[in-house]
Amino acid sequence: MNSRTAIIEARSGLERANKIKIAILSFLVVLLFAPVLINLIGIWSSRDDYSHGFFVIPIALYMVWVKRDELLRFPSRPSGMGLPVVACATAIYVVSTITKFHTLSHISMIVVLLGLVVFLAGWMVTKALLLPVCFLLFMFPIPSAYYVLVTNPLKLFITKISMEIIHLMNIPVYREGNLLFLASTQLEVAEACSGIRSLYSYLMLACLFAFLSEKRVSKMVLLISTAPLAFLVNIVRVTGTGVLANFFGSDIAHGFFHQFTGLVLFVLGFVVLFLEYHFLESRSPSRR
């Protein structure tokens, strides 16, 4: 056996060992975070405002696939520094699971994944995969403390604007807090219509399009435009529901119609961001 053949066989054996190592570590990670994943699937299935969570992992994998050529050019330089990161994040995860501090357990899951990438492939690959891994944060629901803090003023803002638009249509309407009183019924602008959840979903989509964009200005415009888009579609949702409720009663604001309008507005936001992405990309030559 010549030296070239020996080198090839040694390299093949090393690649097989790395694949086995990756398979074992992947299984252990899934086993460790199985309770979190099961809980998340329950949230995605039962709460329409977080149903976008089903798309997060496929989109993150697509981001990795887009960067495959860049990743293959990087030399594999595993670093032992990844193990202390994994150990600390795992300890935090165990404590947060016992104390029911779900936000901290979600963050520790992302840190564990980053630590494993450092341990298996090194810092250069970790830097390249930082965005796809951090994109997984969109799987998790918004922390309750921040959610309540932000939604209340947004509900009042959207209720006020919707009342003014309904009033311009010569429909009698009175507002008290986040309640709209019409001639024959009343509507409550709930958390789902505050805009924060739509903003969360649209921000996820904008991050995807910003990742695909080759222009820095396009990336910034896409991300910034999510806020006015989220507020606009929810104003349209509340206003349209108020107008329909004035003629057909308050039942129109509940049940299937309410869920259907939420789905339609999510699709509408996706279409708007998609068209915005293509418009921005076609305005000037790319950097490449």
C-alpha cells in the first residue's frame, strides 16, 4: 500500500468518524430538547398567531443550503472551546426547565447548537451559520412580560385609527379603550389584532428575504418596512371587521371568519414583502 492510498483511507475513516460523531450528537440534542420541541408543536398547532413556527426549521435549513458553497470552502477546524459553551448552556437549560423559565430554556437551546458547531467545525463555519441558527429564535413565542408591555399601547393605537376610518364611512362608532361601540353591537380589539404578532411573523419573512438579498440597502428597507406593514394590515382587519359587524352583527368577528382573515392577511404580508424584495433587487445592479 503506497502513501497516497493510506492517506485516502485515513481521510475516509476520519470522515466516517465525523459523521458518526455528528449523528450521535444530533440524537442527544433532539433527546435533550424533546420537551421544548413537543411544547412548541402544541403552541404552533393551537395558536394561529404562532403557526408560522412550522416553517422556521425548513427555512433555516434552506439558508444553510444556500450557503453550502461558502461552507465547503472553509477548512474544518474543530475547537474544544465549544464544549464549555455546550456544558454551560445545558446546565442553564436544566435549571430553566425546572423553574419553568421557558424564555431562558429557548435561548439555551440556540446556544447549545452554536457551541456544537464550534466544537465540530470551528469558528469560521460558526460565523457563517450564525444567521441560520439565530433564525430559529422565531420558533419561540414572544416572552409574556414584553408581550403585555407592548400590546396594550398598540391595541389602543389601532383601535383609535380604526374608529376614525369607520367614522369617515358615516358609520356611528364610539371608542372606549380598546372597545368599539357600534349601533347594534360592540367589538373588542384583542391581542391578536394589536399588530405585534403580525410584526413577529413579517419580521421572520423579512429576515428570509434580507438573507437572500445582495444589497445592504435592500436588507435594511425590508426589515424596517415590517413595522408599518404589520400595523397597516391590522388596521385594515379591525376596520373591515367593524364595518361588517355593523351590518351583520358581532358574530362576524369571531370563529372561522376571524381566523380566516388572519390567514389572508398573513399571506398578503408575504406577497407584499416578496414583491418589495423583487422590486428592490431589480432597481440597481447587485454587488456580485
